[in-house]
Amino acid sequence: VLKVDKGVPVRLVVYSLGIVYLFLDLFVFDGPLRQKMREKNPRDPAQVAAAKAKGIVARVHYQPILLTQVDRRVEQELWKEGRTLEGMKPGEKLLRRKAALNDLIDLHLLGRIKTQFNSQDYPVSEAEVDKALEVFLRGFETRTEMEEGMRQMGWTNEELRLRLEAKIQQQKYLDALVDVSVTDAEAREWYEEHKAELGQPDRIRVRHIFLAALENEEADARKALEAARKKLVSGAAEFGELAGKLSEDVRSRKAGGDLGWVWTGRLPGDFSTAVFALPLMKPAVIETKLGWHLVEVLEKKAGGERSFEEAKPEIVAALEAIQREDGLQAYRLQLRTFEAEHIEIFEDVLER
């Protein structure tokens, strides 16, 4: 004899009521369950509006990028150019913001990929950071100017080095993704097409002892350099020795003041005009907008056309750099395409 479970009708009624309630909550009355689900859905219009109100200009895998971050990056790039946001036309400001946002999106995407490799596979030496710092310093007329800019950006010396180290490591990782190969035929073809541009300009090998205008009074600087010049002429001192003691140009001071082979396009105009007019081995004191220099021209070479073998290392390096940049751009574009559904950009926030 089959026994009937008397609880079945009750459960059926409960289940039915539950289903009806869910239907009404979700599809008819916008009840608490539907509201809760909407709160957890980042793409819900209300949630998007709330994100925009907070100044979120984009999301990558729902990770926010704030407009303040974008403007901060724009300010950093402008700082390297000696400019600020003040007085910038709206059109240029928007273009700068879009470029900065693209960089930040790439960094988010690359950051996700970076977790897939061990940073120890791409070590960065202190010498590499020192070299990057040296290149960074060249963007400023004086170290004081750079330090003031760092103060405004809220960076310490240690933070700057860490940023440079991270950038080098990321570049090493990206470089490992791109194969570059320049054949001898490709290099020779490029040489034939650009032979005239590869000619050597007139060059001089020069060394100097530098005293900065921001750090010294003119009378004191001229007096110190003139005294040094007399010691050189009399043979009482060596140029390298004096440069090590007196020069405020940190980079050349370590090399005894030697600037190496230079040409007019590589030097500031006022410095170039003065030093190219000097005779060989006749130290002289000259003034530029940066300060005062005790300068000696060691050698001169007339310009002229270079052979393929002379220019080849430079050509190969240039073509490899082009291949690498093209490869990285293609990789980033591919990454953007692959991750497109996880990238949201709120143009109206960007235009604020």
C-alpha cells in the first residue's frame, strides 16, 4: 500500500509562492532582490552613473581609473617638457588626457600580464637605473630645477629611482615579446636611401669646468675659473684634476670634464657658438645662460660622408628600434582587441 506524504501539497504551495514572489520581485515590482542584483552589477546604468559621479573615467576589468590619475599623468608629461596645464587650450588638454588614459589602460592590462612572469627573470642593475636617471636629468637645465619639480610632484629621490627601475623592467619584459632582426641587405638598402643624411657634421672634442649661474655670483665664478685657467697654462695643474674639484657638471666631472665628440646640433646654441670658435688647446672662460665654463678644445674633425661600414652599427640599431616599436605597438593593439569587452571608457568624464 502506497503511503501519501501529506507534506507534499504544503511544499508545492510554498515552492509556488516562492516562484511567484521571485517573478514579481524581479520582473514586475523592482523589489529588493532585483535592487540587490543591480547594486552588484557594475554595468547597471545607476552604477555607471555613480562611478562617473566619483570621477571614474574608465574601468579595466572593473578596476577604476580616476580622472585625477589621468590629469596627474598629463602633469608629469608636461613637467618633463617644462609646461603646465595652466593656459592650455581645451582641445589640446583633451588630446593629452586621451593619450594619458591610453597609457594608463595599457599599464593596467600589462600589469595583469606581469603577474604571469617572475620579476627575477628581468633583473635591473643599479648601473641601468643610474643611466636612466642620467637621461632623465638631461630634460632639465639644472639639478635644482629637477628637484623643485620632484618636490611639486611629491616624489622622493628613492621613489624616482623605483619608478625608473619599474619602467626598465617592464620594457625588458616587452622587449622579450618582440623578435627583432635586421639583415645586412636591409641595412645597406637603408644606407643607400639615406646616405646624405648620415654624413658626419664638423665635430670637436671638448672638455669643460662648469659653475652654475643659480649657485654662484658672476664675479666669484669668473675669478675661480680664471685662476684655474692660469694654473692650466702654467702647467701647475691638470684639467681633469681641476674639473674633479671645481666643476658642478656631475656627469662630465667624473670624466675629468670631458664632453667627448660633439657637434652643433648636440649643444645649446650659446655654448656651441663659443666653443666652435676656440682654437685648439687654448683654455678660455665663456658665459652661457646656464653659467660659466672653462673650456678647452682638444681635437677637431671636419664633416664628410661616412662609408656603409662606419654607419652600419648606427643603422642596425635604428632599424632594430623601429622593429621593436612596431612590434610593441602591434602587441598592445592585439592586447586591447583581446581585452576590449573588459575596457569601459566614459568620454563625458574625460571631457570635464
